[in-house]
Amino acid sequence: MTTTNTRPRVIIIGAGVAGITALHTFRSRGFTDVKVLEKGADVGGVWHWNRYPGLTCDVPSQIYQFGFAPKPDWSHIWAGGAEIQRYHRAVVDELGLSDHIQLNTEVVDARWEAATSSWTVRTADGETLTAEVVVCATGVLHHPAYPEIAGLDTFAGEVVHTARWDPTVTTSGRHIAVIGTGSTGVQVVSALVDDACGLTHYVRSPQWVLWAPMSLRQSRCVARLLETLPAAHAGLHKILLRGSAILADITTRPSWRRRAVQTYARMSLRLQVRDRDLRDRLTPDYEPLCKRQVVSGTYYRAIQQPHAHLVTEQITEVTARGIRTADGREHPTDVIVLATGFRAHDYMRPMTIVGRDGRTLDDAWRDGPRAYRMTAIPGFPNLFTILGPNSPTGSISLQHTSQLTADYIVHWLEQLRAGGVTSVEVTDEATEDYNRRLAEAMEPTVWNTGCHSWYIEGGSIDLFPYMPSTLASLLDTPDHSHFHIGTAPGDG
């Protein structure tokens, strides 16, 4: 009788884009003992947690999909959040992944056991699980960032963060304050303004907003054509991936194409906002493309409605009845909407992760998150991350990145399955060298030529500008000399 080797056992933390990709990839390569632990009530990650009015993906639908699960029949060129969430659920169901996913399960602690070359994982409910490999697919957009504003906890009205939207909150016919100027702030202002009694958008630093027809529907004829011709659909996906690489190049490197997009950004503002005073207050003090680009076809029109107001004065405090700004004025408010984003550098936090010799992740990342090739951390054997530190951001397809990273991890899973090898851990030297090269790669880009953006303000680099052209090679077959390879007694 032939016995199937199901080792290594794998625990994936998170069932968003990265977790779903990893689960499907591992199973398709013959790894059957894989369990996904998801703290939410459904899969989808950011698309499960985010349900605010106006939620729309600012990446075209035909690229925002798994390469192994094409969807030709999106309803819009830029899909809404609810449709994207339904897509994730459908992918899990149709590929038979549900039995491997444990929902409503928050991981609080993971510890490396050197004696058994395995991880012990504990959940908030007290459950204990063991696996040889842990893959952190926790993403970066799941810990809401709440602003520190004096008096916020004394507000007599309702306060809601867009990442934890409360559908019972009534916004129609009320005075709404929106705090936050990124893509979320722009979308929620556009969605709420029509039914509000009054809407005030508090803008500390205005953003450049590129005009795009975000509400444009995808033709049913196009959907039928792509469904009938899978090869054409796959070709379109490849073209869009190449386009995202070009866009990343435009974003990071001075060129005539970058200047053209910057001109378009300025024209988007000038042509849509004719009032000089309002236009001046909506004009950022930095060049277009120095921050993650905001795209909207409705925001400038929304903020010019008679009952909409733009406030650029600094908020000094929240009172029981409203918001007071630095000019001493108190703005009456019924509902405060926080569109203040996420604590992107938290990654796996707040869970406790303890690696070799009792080393904690907080200790390892005391000076900021870092990893080797986005996926391995020195001091933490058999632990991998997907969409970890320095993963492509902005225009690079997260699904594509997740797939390449999962394939990279599969190489190590195969080593562990073959026998003899019990653990793999990246060396400090390889990680230092990788991060040094990453810093050097920043030199010829706009981030080091006067474009002071949120990418580098915090003192840590969170962008690898060469990634569009070298991502696949970076995640090619690993160099074993960069890893400590643990072996069973008598092996190696």
C-alpha cells in the first residue's frame, strides 16, 4: 500500500487576496494539509472589511483578478467593492477551497518550537494548532488608523471609520464631516454628498485627483466575447500587467511620460474647478505622482455643490456638537466619517510571533519592517510572508505578486516534503544585502529627487522601484546559500 506524504503541514494566516492565492497554489502543487485561519466572518480581506458608500477599486477590473480564476463578466470597468467581494467568495467556492478555511478565527500567538521544527499557533478562542510552516498573508490594509484628535471621544453624534462601516448609521439629511483625503475620502464624499443636508470635507493636505470615468459599465458584448475567447481574455490580462509595469515606471522615474501624466492631473483640476479660490485650496503643494494617485470622475463636482464645503484649516478639537478648527470656528456636525486609512506597517501585528531563541517579531522589526525578497525574515524559520515588507505597491497587481510569491514558497515546501530538510531560515547577511540593494535602487528615482512622499517620510522604504521588470526574477528559484538549512539527525 502506498502512503501519501502530506507533510509539511501549513497554516496560512489570512483569507484575502494573498491567502486565497497561497491556498490554491499550495493545493494545486499537491500540498493537502493546509489550513487558512481568517479572523473575519468571510473571505476577501480588505473587501470583506470595507463596505463604505462609494467603495470602488481604482484598478481596472480585468487586471484585478486572479490569473487562475478569470472573470470576463465584470459589471463595470472599475468594479465596486460588493462585486469584488462576491468574486472572492465565488472563487473559494468554485475551486473547492472552503473546507480548508476556518473563519472567525483570530491568531494571537505563533511560536517556533526548535525541538520539533514546527510552529505552535494559538487563537483568540484558545485553540492550539501545530504546523511545520506558517505563511502570513495578513496584508497591509486591515488595521484602521484612527487620528489623535482632542475631544473625539466626547462627540455626541456618531463616529464611523470607513474600514469598519456601520450600515445602521444614517447619513441622509444630516450634517456630515469627512476627515481624510486619499482615495477613500474622495469616494465617500462623492457618495454621501447628494443626500446629505450638508457635507464638510476636512483636508489637511489636498491630493491631485486624476479624472477617470469610474462609473463606466463594461459592455455585455465585451463580457460575452471574453468568455467565448478565453485566449483573448488571457491576452488582455497580460497586456494590462505590462501596462501596470509601465505605470509603475511613470510613477517612479522622471520622463516625458511622467510629465504628461502630471500635466493631465493639473488639467483635471483646472478644467473641473473654475472658481479660483477653491481651486487654489484644492491644489497640493507637491508635484503630481508624489503620492499614491487618487482617481475619480465625481469628486471635484461633488465638492462644488452648494451644501458641500472644503475646510483646510487645521482641526484643533472635536466638541460635543461639532468640529473646531484653528480659526476658532466650530462647525456643527451630526456624523463624523474617518477616511484616515490604515496602519500599513503593522503587517502581522498585534499577534505575538516568537522565532528562534525567543526572538520576537517586534524585536526584529524594532527599526522598521524588513524581509528578504518580501517573504523571509531572519530568526524565523519556516515562516513566510506574502505581500510583506517592500512588496510592490500602487500600480503593480497584488494578485500577480501574490502568485509569484506563493510559487517561491512552494520551492521550500517541496524541500521540506522531500525529507531530510526540517527547517529553512534566511540569513541576516542575505537580508542586509537585499535591503542595501533596495536602498540603492531608490537613488535614480523621483523619491530621492525632491518628491517627498508618504512612501519615505517615515524613514523606511516601502517601494522597490525596479519591481515591475524584475519581480519574476527576484522570486525565481531561491539561492540556498542565502538560507540556513536545518536537517534531521543523520541527514545532510
